[in-house]
Amino acid sequence: MTVTVLPIFETDFRPDASLGKIMNERLRIAAADLQDIHLQHLNAIGQRSDDVVVYVSYNPKYKIRWRVVNDVPEEVEDFVTQICGNLGYLQWKTAAINVFKGIE
């Protein structure tokens, strides 16, 4: 199974430029660690063509939130839930799957 964790830098709020730079770097590191260290176990299960895609971002209180954005077996989503919960990340709840803002 291929694990992909993508940091989503666009948020509903705008931090100061200097704070935004620090937050983006922290989010980039958190996404890389989640993919390469914490979810590494998922690479050994399923078929090579299977994948799990996780988005990580910030909520307005500057806590990291996560969301699995593709269809995966329940045990895979449960594993991601457990790992992210242990890291103190919040589950990202939204009705829409595509969290990117459209051009207005």
C-alpha cells in the first residue's frame, strides 16, 4: 500500500507572515514524519496498487488536523485514526472531500 500525506497550507484564517512561515514548515515536517515514520506499517499491507491519502492542515486554533480523503478499508482508517490520535492531531470533519477553495 502506498501512503501519501499531503500538507494543506490554505486555511480559513490568515496568520501573520512570519508565523505562517513557521507554521508551514512545522506542518511540512509533521506530514513527512506521519508518512515516513508513523504510517510506515501500512506500506506492508494490501496490494501495491492500493493507496491511502491523508491531508493534514491547521484548524483556527493552530492544532494539526487530519483527514483520510480516499476510500480505504475500515481497518486502515482505524489505524490512521489511532496513530493521529496518539500524536494529538484532531480529526478534520467536513462535508466536502475537496477542501481546496475554488476560484471566485
